[in-house]
Amino acid sequence: MNQTDPVPATTASGDSSLALAHVIYGLHALSALAGLTSAAFVITAFLSGWPSIIAVILNYLKRGDVRGTWLDSHFGWQIRTFWFALLWLLVAWSLAFTLIGIPAALLLMLGVGLWIVYRIARGWLALLDRKPMPTASAG
């Protein structure tokens, strides 16, 4: 018979990479939570909080370990969330330089804060289900 044993979904290194992806989502969530529970905006706590900065550094250091696997999509998702949030924060800051732009900047910062919470939740839920995230080219 030509039956073969099923290939395990993850290996020992895959299990540690999966655990690391959970830790990274947790670090990002901790920073976002700090923004919700303090006077800071979610976006500023997310970008300036040590947990998120550590998370992005870990993303870059360990991304090579997951290259070519479904976990790579999560690492890319986490990295893009951080850098796009920074981009939108810079746009909000530039709007805040004018008196008319201050309300728009505040609305933008609140909107991006909600977007960050959404991205963390969507990514983490997909990770729990062991599903990849859309890639930058796919959406």
C-alpha cells in the first residue's frame, strides 16, 4: 500500500514560531490596551509602547524562521499594522499643525486606533484557527 503517515501541521520549530506569533499579538494588544486605559490614544500607545516596539523587533528578527510558511503571513500582517499606523500618525500630526486640522487629526487618530484593535483581533483570531492572513498583494 502506498499510504503515508500524515505530515504534522507543525514541527518543533513551527510550534515555537506559532507560540512567538501569539506572544507578538499579545505584546501589540498590551500596548493597545494601555492606550485604551490611559489618557494616551491607542495609536500613540501602540507605536511608542515598549511592548509593540519589542514585538516589531521580534517580527524582523524571526521572520526568516517562518519564511514560506503560513505564519509568514502573520508576521507580515503584524509588521504592516505597525508601519501603517506610524504613517497615519504622521499624517494626523501634520494635520494638527493647523487649527482647522486639529479635529480632523483627532478623528484620524481615533479611527486608526480602532483599526489597530481590529487588526490585532482579526490576526490573533486567525492565528488561533491556524489560518494565514491576506498578503499585501492579495489584500
